Amino acid sequence: MKSLFPVLLLVALLSFSCQEDPKIRAEEQKKEAQKSEIIFNTINKAWNFNTTPINPTAKNLTNGWTEWRLFLFELSQKPKTTIGAFQQKAKTLAKRAYDLTGSIPMKYCTPEVKSRISVLITKCNMIDLYIHLGQIQDKKIVALINEINIELISLERQLDEIEVKSKIKMEDGENDMLKMLDTNRAIPSPNTSGPNSPR
């Protein structure tokens, strides 16, 4: 009988400790709501992308390059209601950024442009990742928004540089000289270490 009493006391203590106090639960929910509101306000304040093209080339591309126009449009549309709206927008942005890769106009399909688009894709995917975590990384999202704005400017400047270079007229003989410098067209040198090489 004496050994049964401590066991019953332990069971009673465990059952009382497992019951949640509604006041404690309400306070925790209130703290979580306040934390979510702070995160929402931080992201909402920072969610501003530079969607106005900085040069005529980038502006003209919005007419002919549909994916570029849609990407800029998505960047310009700011969610207003909840963190869920920002999560949906981040997912859409990541998709729109990825769509840019398969549709680059031939004139601008250079390694420099492709690498800048790859950076944009990566940064949009990172925003999508950070905003969907259990603990939303609002400071990292704010930093990524600033980085995307910098990358947009870099991409638009690169597009404009390609446009400017394409308008420069070649001098007489320059095309022939460029062909001679092309290593892909060079005649391979004879193998001096083969079986027929002189000794």
C-alpha cells in the first residue's frame, strides 16, 4: 500500500501538468500574433522593387519580350493583406524569374545576360524559401529585395551595352581580323610527338 501512494501521486501530478492553462495559451497566441504583425510590417515596408526600366533598351524590350514584361509586372504588384499574400507573390516571382531563361531574345542571349538572369532567379528563389519557413527570415528577405533591385539595374545596363555595341559600325577589314583571331577556326598544329615525327 505504501508503494502505491507515490505512484498515484506521480500520476496525479503528471495529469495536472499536462493540462494547459487557457490564460497561458491566450498569452502565447497574442505574442505570436504580435510577432507575425511585426514581420508583416517589416516585409511590407521593404517590398519595393525598381520596375521602371532605366534605359530605352530595357523599356523597348517590354514590348517584344513577354516574359520580361510579366516579370516586371509581378515585381510592381505589391501584396497588401497578409503574410500569406506575400508568400504567394514570392512563389509567383520565382516562377516568372525562371521563365526569363528560356525566352531571351537572340540578340541578347549572351553569357553576361544569362548569368545576371541566373542571379535574379537565385535571389527570387531565396525570397520564396525564407518567406515559407516556420520562422520567417524577414531581415534576409529585406536584404534580398535590395539585392534584386541592384541586379535589375545590372541586367538593364548589360542589355543597353549590347544594344550600343551592336550599333557601332565595323571598320573595313575588322570582320576578317576577328575571324583570324577565332581559335575555333584555327588549323590544328601537327602533333610533334607522334610516331611519324622526325627524331
